[in-house]
Amino acid sequence: MSRPLRRLAACAASAAVAALGLAVPTAQASAEPAPTVNLATNPGFEIPALPLADWGAVPGWSCGAGEAAVTTGQAHTGDSALSVTPATGDSTGECAQTVSVLPGTTYSVSAWVRGAYVFLGATGTGHDVAPSWVENTGGQWQRLTTSFTTGAGVSSVRLYLHGWYGQGPFGADDVRVDGPAPAPAWATWNVPTTDNVVFFTIDDGWQRTPEAEQFIAANKLPITAFPLPMPSGFEPDFFKRVTSVPGSSVQNHSVSHRDLSTLPLAEQQAEICDARDAAARVYGTPTTVFRPPYLAWNADTLQAAANCGIRTIVTATADFSWGASNVWHGGPLQAGDVVLMHFTDTLAGDLQRALTAARDAGLRPAGLTEYLH
């Protein structure tokens, strides 16, 4: 995206925040039992893949390189199904995903499969769970079912499908993990605190300059980076270096930078969960904060984020990107403000301007996750 387009998007985002009356929505507690829903991401393999390397061949699923594809014309239901051909005799052709769950809760799992020696199961539940499997479906679709009860403190499990060594290809469709969903994430534009702190957040990652890196290191700035998976994959060591100051972290900004409020819940979930998985592969830690592209979100975003293990959706109270100094609530920066910036060729100067504005207001930068969680 060109700088003028990015500036236009940032202006549109700030206008949207203003139009919302700068409200801070919160998740609503309810005494009603949580409804049973399907928590699997892209369960029917109907979400189209995007031309982005870090999205993967099958949105929502992590499969062996070159082994899995979405095929049309022979699905159990809908238009598409998963087709897996193990690359070697030493591979089972496993496809898996992380599913966010509630502790001490029973979930039922099912999938329609086709092929020889196809297995369905879950790990990390807190208890040993035997997989459901079939020796051979005779070329027809057959339903596998199993269930698990999560242990105390379990908030996510690993759902898997795989074949067996030397048994050839298999197919799957209509996967289900049925049970109550996690409570929706909480959305905020600032961090309520009486401490004299502000929070510097930096999005996207397309331009990675040594000047910005040096400024962060020299001033020991804790920052929260929200890189997209693709630029993050180009130069992961850069993001590791700029988030090496204590209090810093790498968090979630979706896969494709689309306006998620225009997408259905299922596709929002694939965007957020796939970005979570990409960050975990590179940085080794789970993401718990989500910055929606263009600062745009809706109720489905809150639930999709929670289904991907996200606790908080953060927008911003100020924008210091591309030479700007916009404080959306008016006046100087205040305690708890979240400052938006971007990885651009102006970032070093943007950081200097934001740091000066913070110090002029008697504030210091602090680590966002340390105050949120």
C-alpha cells in the first residue's frame, strides 16, 4: 500500500473512532449457559486461500508443506473439501489447528473422512484422549466422532486429522468441535491506569529501518509491534531486535490487513488465528492482543478474536504516523493513551515526536501487555 493510501486509511480510521464517540465497549457477562457452537476454524474448507505465503494452502489449518490442498467437486457438503497426499512414506499427512476452549468443559469432535486409516483427535486436553479412526471408507464419506473434557487451566487444545504411513491420500470435510465458546474479547482504545504511562504501538512492518531500530535501543523503548505475517517473515530478526526491550512484545494484526468488519465471523477467525499461528512459529510465544486493521471491528471480531485466544482488542487514542501528531481526545497525551505508529521510513522521527509529547505530558512509555494482562 502506498504512503498516500496508508495515510488515507489512517485518517479514515481516526474518523471512525471519532464517529463512535470514543466509546470503550466491554464484554457483557451473562448468567445464561453458553450456547453450543462449532469452534473449528474453516471447518468446511470453504474459505478461499489468499495469495500470501503465510496464509498457507488451507486457511485455518497447519499442514505439511506441499501435502494438503482444497479440492472442489467431491465434497461431503458445500463446494470444497480437504485433500491430503503424504509426501513420503514417513509422513502421515497431518493437518492440525489450535482451538480455544474453556477449562473443565466437555467438547464433542467429529469429521467426515474418506480414505484408508484416517485419524481424528485432540491433544493438550489435560487428559489422554484416544483418537477416532477408520480402517477404510471404501471410497465413501464416513463420519468419525470422539470427545474430550478439558482439564483445569486448559484454554486451548490441538485438533488433528491425519492418515497413516504408506496408506496414500485421504480427504476430510465438515469438521466440528462442538461446545461453549470463550467469552468475547474486550475492546478498548486506551488502558485505564493511574500510572503516568503511555503505550507505543507500531503496525504492519513493510519498512524496517536501522534508524528506528537504533532509536528504540538507545532510548530503551518498550514497544508493542503488530507486524503482518508476510513482512514479519521477510525479516523476523528485525522484529525480535526491536522488541528486545523489557515490556515489549509482538502481537496480532491479521493475515491480510483487510477490514475485518466487512467479513463474516468464520473468515475473521481464520484471519486472526492464522496470524496467531504465524507469530507463534517465528517468535515462540502466543499473541493475546489484537490490533484490527484500519481500527475497524464489530461484535463478530470480538468473538473471532476470543476463539483465537485473544483477550484484548486495542485500537488507539493517538496517531503519530507519517509525521502526524493527532491526539483524538484532544489536548496533550494522557495516562493510559495508546499511540499508533507504523513501520515506515519516518518511524524514527515519529518515535522521537511521540516520546517528546509523552515527556512533555509527564508520561513515560510502558509495556502494553504488562498493563492489560
